Amino acid sequence: CRFPVPFGRPELPEEAAIHELDGRTGASLKFTLLNRSGRVWTLIAGGGASVVYTDTICEYGFAKELANYGEYSGDPPEEFVYEYAKTILSVMTSTPEPHGKILLIGGGVANFTDVASTFKGIVKALKQFGPALRACGTSVWVRRGGPNYSEGLNLMRRACEEIGVEAKVYGPEAHLTAIVRDALLSSPGMAAPLPELPPPEVKMPKTNGHQPTESTAGIMQFKDDTQAIVYGLQVKAVQRMLDFDTLCGRKTPSVAAVVNPTGEASFEKFMFGSADVLIPIYPKLGDAVEKHGKVASFLVNFASFRSVYSATKEALQYPELKTHAIIAEGVPEALTRKMHIEAAAKGVGIIGPATVGGMMPGRFRIGNAGGAVENLLLAKLYRPGSVGYTTKSGGMSNELNNIVALNTDGVREGIAIGGDRWPGVRFIDVLLRYEADPSIKMMVLLGEVGGREEYIVADAIADGRITKPVVAWCCGTAA
């Protein structure tokens, strides 16, 4: 059974090809053709970043020139990225444009996607369509951060030089929206830049908020000795958590045990600073809780969307696990709601589903949140600041880490609540938690069009439940 296609028209052949490609991978590949003759084309990584790019293009008055909307995420294999990029470039170069075309490539700061690997797929497609891109007068604008981003940017720069296409390549030091602005306003035939408005005069109230509590909405208080049980043999994610522990100067690893339901009891060796540590692997969650429940109070759940409901239902039997983070995307909504109802009845907080997790600089890291070690250092996530943020998008959470580090004293805590329709922990829950934390002096909210979550936050500000300064942006207005 297929749902009706958007825009009330039949699915185009190129869209059908991407849809079929998306069905063959656990990653995400999305594409909608808006205007075949448009001048502005996008090859964006991440759902949140794709929305920000689209909003920015429309805000600068180029909605009619926007040719497509789409995104790739979830660390797709190089060959799939090549097929994805090839399909888009074939449509892009099918119509001439005397004023030239703009191709925006990249996205935010990735958490775990290998930027170099995915860029190799795009580079392969660019080389294949080199003559056609030159014939269209294409200029390429690249901006990306994350694991191996320097290698990826160098690959992109050399490829554009090789095919003779003008290219501007930037890392996370450049703001995402600034790249879009520069690309649009430097292209022939585009309008002159709009005059900048003076900054508004805002008086920031000085407040420490309400008194902190042991937990807010079931989210436990994270400390520098908090430990977790990881459900699923995710070796890279566990190692990244331990690397973060080392940067923070933790004395004990943040992972107490790993549960691998399809394996046998064993030990896995990981690096903890300059030393090796053996972390026990259990086939049953009950065994892990029995041995480590006195010290491990958090569950990082990497179960697939097919098995995550049964895994969560089992985990809720153990009151030692006070908060769960569910990473899986695509969990059926009916099961998600049942999970949240059962968790709420037992006073357990659930972050997710479809979340990358969260960052508690200097204390604790959930899974792959925060990205590679280079980004942890760049965004100063090894020590706490005084800003608390929340967002739906996992990719944009790392972008917020970067933005906050560039403009403030750093992040105190950041939580991505997940992009699915029914998140466990909501925006209001997270912000009330920040309101109660005297070490958080201001809050940042990156929302998205759809749902009532942002309205609930606005009501809380109006009625005085939230008194600290809040910087918020609800993206997706272009929709």
C-alpha cells in the first residue's frame, strides 16, 4: 500500500528512482522536484539542515528559483550517495540556463556520518556530469563538518578544479545560512542584498530560575560519574562515549556494560585514555542490570525499529534504569505512544525515538552525540558552559554545539528530543528542566513547523513558568 504522493500529482520518474533507492538502505534518501527549470539546486545532508537551507533560500526571495527539496542522512554507503547525486544532477543539467545555476552541497556538522565517504559518492557524480555542469554555468557551494570533514572538503575542492567548475568550499567555521546568502547574492542575475536591520533592544532578566529537582519529566540528573548500559553491540558508539570521558577527565568509563541479544556473554576491549578496559557483554538485559544496576542508571537503546518496542518494554521492568534514549527511527506511532504511556506510569523518562541523544559537557555523552573528537574539541564540549539547548534534529544539535561555542561560553546541556511525531521528552520538559538548573543562564530552542510543542513553550514563557532568556527559531516556514 502506497500513500498518495505530495502536491496532488503523479510521482515523477526521478522521484520514483530515489524512493526505490531509499527502500534499499537503512539510511535516508529523499527527493522532491519542485521546479525543473529552477536555478538553485541542493544536495543536503540531514533533514534539519535541508529545512534550514530551504528556509534561507526562500527568505532571500528565491522560492521560485528553488528547484528541489531533499536530503540524505543516516550515513548512507558511498554507492547509494553516488546514485542519489547522479539522479539529481541529471535533472539539473537537463535544461540550459543563461545566467548559470547554483548547486549547494553539504549541511551541518555531522555526528557520525563519514563526510569523506559520502562526499566520494558526490564527487564521482560531479566528475561524470562535469561537461554538463560547465554548460549550465554551474557554481558549487560546499559547507560541511563532522567526521573526516577536512578530507571530504579537499576531495570536493580538487574535483571541482578538475572538471573546471567554480567552487567555494567551507568547513564548520562558516555559518550555514551565510553560505546560502553568499551563493545567492553573488550569482549573476540575482537581486542585491537587503539592508540589515539594527539589532533589537532586549533587556535580559537576571534570574536563576526555579529550584532544581532530582529529575524533571523523568530525565535523570547527569553527573560526572553517571554510567549507562548500551543495548546493542555498537562498538563505535561505545568507543566514542569513552573518548569523550577521557577528554572530560572522568575517572570511570560512562559505559558499564553492553547488551547483545544475539550473542553470548563475553568481554570487549576498548580504549579508555591510554589504557585498555574490558567491558562485559551480556546476552540478556536482566543479567546486565543485576550486575551493574547499582551504578548504571541510564539505557542507551540501539535496538532496531522492529525490536525496540519489545526491548523497551523489557527495560521498563527494571526501576534501576531511570532514563532511556531510543535511537531508532521509523518506530510505528502506535507502539511509540504505548511505550510513552507505560514509561510515564513508571516514572521513567524516554528521550526519542529517532534521537541522536544529547550532550552534557564535562559529564556525560549519549551515544554518537557531539560527533568526532575533533568537533568535541572545536565546540569545547569537554567542559560545561552556561547554555542549554534543545532541538528535534540530531544533525542540527551538533550544529548548535558549534554555534553556541562560537558565540557564548559553551553548552551546559543539549538534548535532541527526536524527529518522530510522538517524542517521549518534549521541548517544554527539557526547557523546564533547564529553568530549574541554576548553572544554565540562557536557553536555545530550534523547533520545526508541525505540532504544538513550540506553542506550549510560548505559553510557558507568557505565564512565567520560564523566566530565563530563550532564543528560539521555528524552521520549516517555507513549507
